[in-house]
Amino acid sequence: MSTPTNSDEFYKKLKVQLQDTALWPTTYLYKFIVKTDTENIAKVEAIFDNMGAVINTKQSKNGKYTSVSVNIVMKNPEAVIIKYKEVAKKVEGVISL
């Protein structure tokens, strides 16, 4: 499921789901799809820089897209949502899963 990156309703729903399903702080797994371009991947990595994140990338079969997985300890649902919004704002064409 991709996120409508500018939808306040989506983020409100996500916040409730996160509050109901985890004890905070907790490890959270972000997944993003970007067009394969070192600049796009670097932008995602920079957003999580110096936070202790484990970041893995994997290109699609045809190499057009790259999946970026970010495993990181987040302190609360608000912090999770802030990062989703930051990625959506700074990385053009990103798909959040």
C-alpha cells in the first residue's frame, strides 16, 4: 500500500495504528521505493543519518527502481510521521510503503 504523502487523514490514521500496536520507543521499519538514482537514495539515507539506522537497498529486477529499507528505533508515533513527511518533501517521486 502506498501512502498519499500529503494526506493529513492518512497520517492521523497511521498515528492511531502505531499507538495501538506498539510500546514506544520501538524499532520501526520504513520502506520506500525511489527511481534508481544515487542522488535519490542518498537523500533518503541523509534524512536518517546519525540516528543509528540500518539501511538496506535493493534494485528492482529491471533496475529502474530501488527499494530502501530503514530499520531504526523511534521514540513515538509522531517521530515516525515526521520522518515520513520529511522524506516525501525532500525526495521527488518517492513511494512510501
